[in-house]
Amino acid sequence: MSAKIDKTNVTDEKEREFTSDEVRDHDERDSLWVIVDAGVYDVTRFIDDHPGGEDVLKEFGGRDASQRFLEVGHSADAHELMKKYRIGRVVDYDDTDVPDGTDTSAPEYSEGVGWLPLMAGLCASVIAYYVLNYVF
Ligand code: HEM
């Protein structure tokens, strides 16, 4: 593994740096990593102990789980506990897609964007209604 040490963000620990491609390889039960807010967490040994169950961790294995993680509203204890599993951070983390609770990986995972087309459709219907009633 060619991960180098991050010299810009060293506190008392050395942070390893990963690309999101590297993280993506760890999506199996025997090596399961998730990304939360640019941090990389190796939850392989936590799967059986996770109070939220293993399914949700496996679902997000190898990718960004920030939105889901935040939605759950994990307790302070959970945040404290997760430090134990942190193995580094993602260098090419792109959070422009996920400013405030929007979906992280729209192409593979489309949950959460359904209301947009719905609103567009609703607006179009309202406009059509007025045009048909008042113009013709
Ligand atoms: C190292 C990372 C994680 C740790 C240490 C952790 C820890 C915990 C803990 C302690 C709880 C019990 C409730 C609480 O204290 O907040 C919990 C619940 C839960 N977690 Fe996690 N979690 C992690 C990652 C994740 C991720 C990545 C997801 C989703 C993508 C997730 C989804 C859930 C869900 C759905 C629950 C159940 C909430 C409920 O029953 O209402 N967790 N987690």
C-alpha cells in the first residue's frame, strides 16, 4: 500500500491518505470500510457489534456513508467509538455533491433525489393548468 503520511493535518496521530478508489475496494464483509465526512473507517471488526446492524454498514461498504450516518443522529458515544475505527482520510473527497443532506453517489444510489423531478412536474402542471384555463 502506498499511502503516505499527511503532514498538513498531523495531530498526535499519523493519518493515512486514501483515494476513493482505494476505499471502494473494501466493500466486502471481510474488509469493510466506510467514508464519513472524508474520514475512512475500517468497520470490519465492528460489523457484529454495530447497534444499527450489519446490513446498513454493508450497504455503504467502500463508499460515502456521511449522509446516512448523519441522518441517524448518532450519539456522542457513537462518535467517540468511531474514532477507534478511523484509519485515515480520503484525499480526493468530493463533498460538493453532498452539501446538506443530498445524495452522495447519485449514479449508483438514487434515493433522496426523488422530490426534485416531483416538484418540477408539479410546477409544470400548475403552469399548464393556468395556460389552458386563461389563455385559451
Ligand atoms: C465506525 C462507525 C460507526 C459507529 C461507531 C456507529 C455506532 C453506532 C451506535 C453506538 C449506535 C446506537 C445508537 C447511538 O448511540 O447513536 C448506532 C446506531 C445506528 N447506526 Fe451506526 N455507527 C457507525 C457507522 C454507521 C454507518 C456508516 C451507518 C449508516 C450508513 C450507521 C447507521 C446506523 C443506524 C441505522 C443505527 C440505528 C439507529 C436506530 O436504531 O435508531 N452507523 N451506530
